[in-house]
Amino acid sequence: MTQATVVISLDLELSWGSFDLSFDYDLLEMGRWTHDIGVPNLLNHFTRNGLSATWAVVGAMAHPSLPDVSGLPEVNYPHFSKPWFSYVPKDGDELTHPEWFGASLVEMIKSAKPEQEIGFHSFSHVPFGWPGMPRERAIAEYHYCAQTARELRIPTTCFVFPRNSVAYVAELQEAGFTCFRDVDELPFRFASNKLTSIGMVWADFAGLSPRMIEPSLKEGIVSIPGSLLIRYAAGWRKYIPDSSRLRRLRKGLERVRRSGGVFHVWFHPENLYAEWPRLENVVARFLEELGTLVRDGDLRCLTMGQLASEFQTKLAVKQDCNLSLA
């Protein structure tokens, strides 16, 4: 079992995250708030507590404006009949449209101390496992992410699939990535997805203890499942008490501290906008308590890439030992 470890991964997407589901003024306002206020505030919470996280950014938003996307085959989703880049301002840039572009945010994260990790949340936030997503588009998305990584001078290490819809994993490994966030390890899972969703609503309200996870190897690449998603505070979710959210996070910290393993928390910086500042206060309190535990030596806080590298090293040592015994 892995030494007691907390991993935090963030899906940074601005307005790229849900324009295909609902495109309106609120989405753009949330993107602008995230760019101007949300990310700087959140990054400050991490740095002042001495913590590192994996920031999985949409590749297109890491540019100051929209690059040439003619090399991306079109998707054909039943729920979104328009060309994928229909809503993206073709002649806009970060100054005029900060809800879409955040090159300065990426540079801010890159220069933060302690060092933060920048991964990719695809290039354009297409759901990989949904009907209408061709293999050619997946490969092209990986290629565009790798090209963006070269321009930013960062490694192609971590990948987070949009909406946690995992697909084309072998192609991801061939593109040079070393790890990805896999679907969450839930406290329970029913045969019906609807029943599972209802059960997780109850888990949030009840403050149920999350599960710890372990990395594994899938199709040649390190799989790191999630433990707990901090859900946004809009719609019916605004009725989830802050105390219940904190209770789940604290139970996760206590469980990993006591039993070992990995507590993998993830959320979207954009979702701190809804009912602001409620959810930001929950996250800030969690990070303060985590920072204290890390400084006291009770557990570690690693990025996805650090955990994957450690796992690969252990796996290589184990294989060498097995060969020696043989």
C-alpha cells in the first residue's frame, strides 16, 4: 500500500467546460470570474499552505488566442450539432475574451512556489467516450496537447479526460503521457447509473467517508482513480451543507492518515464561483488542515505526476526482483 498520500487535481477549463450543454451569459461570466479572481485566489490557498496540485488545463485556453485547429477532425455528437468551435471567438484573445483564453494563468501557475504541476484536460474539452467522438479526433487532441506542452516547455505527463469519460487510453500512452485520472472509486456502485447518482447525492448530504485509491497500470499508462469530487454549489447542490462537505473531506484525511493509501480529491476552479464565497471557504479550510498535517509529517501531498513516477519506480524494482528470483 502507498504511504499516506493526498493528491489534488483541478480541471481548469474556463468557458470550455460546458458550452455544448448550455451556452449563456452565466457561463461566460463564470469563465471571466475564474480567470480574473478564482484561479489567483485558489493558487494563493495552495501556495500559502505549502501545497502542490495538478492543474489540468484545456490546451486551447493555455494559448493567448485560438491557434490553427484545422488539423482537428470534427466531432458529431447527438447533443451538439454545431461545429465544435462555433462559440469560440476566432479573432479574440485573452485581453478581449478572458473567459476563453488564459495563457497568463498558465504562466502564473508555472511560476508559483511550491511548484505546481500542469497537465492537460484535453485540447478542446471534447468528451472522449461519448458517441460521435472518432478515434482520429482523440489522437489529434493528444497531438495538439503535446505541441502545446512543447511551446510551454512542460512535460506531457498527466491527462484528465473531460467529464471523466475515459477512452482511447492506448493512444494516450502512445502520445507520450505517463498517467491519467481514472473514474472515481465510489463507496458503492449500483447496476443502474441513476441509482448510483442518487446514492452519491445521499453520500454528500450524509458526509460519507470516501474511499482511498491505489495507482495501477492500464494499457501501459498509470491509472490514478479519483476518491472524491467536490461538487459545485448551484442548483439542488446548494442545499448540501458546508458541514457535510467538510465532514467528507476530513473523514478522507483521517482515513488516509490512519490506514495509508491515496486520497485523491478533485474539483473545478470554475465551480467555486457558484454561491461564492461558500465553496471557496470549504476548500480553503480543507487546504489549511491538509497543510498542517503535511507540515507535521502525518501524510504527504503529491501531484499526479509525482505519484505516477513513484509507482513506476516501484514497479520496475519489483520486476527486477522477479527476474532475479527467476
